[in-house]
Amino acid sequence: MRIGDLAARTGATRRALRYYEEHGLLPDKRTPNGYREYDEWAVQRVQNIRRLLSIGFTAEEILHFVPCLDTVTPLDSVCPASIEAFTRKLSAVQSTLDELTETRDRLAALLEESVGPLRAVG
């Protein structure tokens, strides 16, 4: 299938597909006239790439998932490296949440010292 067909089937833009290609996530074949062509498995791969991007993985981090990107889910038992990557990412997200919570609490305390009790933020 051509890039427009792949874009339509996955909801990705042509630009995004070229970006995935440039980062080594989505190999393509070229026809003699230079058009990109993708096999059927590219649909699953693009869906997994988009899913991983949506939860905070970068293109560089997704490179570690390449062997797993053609499975129904990149968190597959045949891809133990993906489980390690998810665990690392979850730990990093939790650390960020902890830091943000601490910052919020310090800001609220400082503001309360200056203007009195605050209404709930949220």
C-alpha cells in the first residue's frame, strides 16, 4: 500500500509516517518511480508506534521496541525488553509526579502563608 493508504488506515499523517521512517521505526520499499510502499504489517506497526508516542515514549525510546512493533501489543510476552522499557518509563513518570506534587504542596503552603487558607485546587 502507498503512504496515503497507510495514513488513512492508521489515522497518522503522511508527515508522521515519514518521521517514523526517518527514525528507523517504519521501513518502506520504493517503487521504480520513487513511491513509498508498505506491507500489510505496517498498519499494526504504526498503530503501536502511535500508542507508544501517546504515552510518552520518544521515537528514540521506541527503537528498543522494533522487534515487538508488529505484534498486537508491544507489551507482549515475546518481547521482554518492552516490559523493561515500560517499567523504566513508569518509574520515571512516577518520579515526575512525586516532584510535581512536592512543588505544588510547597507553592500552596507559601501562598497560604501570604493570603490565608486556600480553596481546594483541582
